[in-house]
Amino acid sequence: AEGGTHEAGFRNVLTRGLRAYADLIGNKRASVITSEDVMISAAGMLSVFIREPEFVGQTKDRLATIEAMRIVE
């Protein structure tokens, strides 16, 4: 699925992790990092089984299951 809750969860956790690391090493400029900054050149692969997936629209091109976001985060 293109986009959706699983992608939002990945963006959130990656951005939070980078901000936390920057804080740990004392990089104050990193507090303004956005998920767009991170995802411009990021790629990831994750396999998660969801029992009853919910999709947006008839074409099912976006995952809408909230559980997917929680699992990824």
C-alpha cells in the first residue's frame, strides 16, 4: 500500500529517534528536523501481519489500520 498508517508510524519513529540522538550528542539544530527532512532520502522495509487490515478507498492503495501505526512506532 502506498502511504497510510504504517508509513506515518515509520516517519514518526524515525524522526523522534533522530531528534533524540541529536539531543544526546548536543546538536541543538536538530530540534527543527521534520519528517519530510528525514524521508527525502530514507528507505525502510518492515514486515508486519495485520489480521483485519482496513484500507482507504475502493482501490485499497492506502492502509488505514491504526494498529499498524502503533506496531511500527
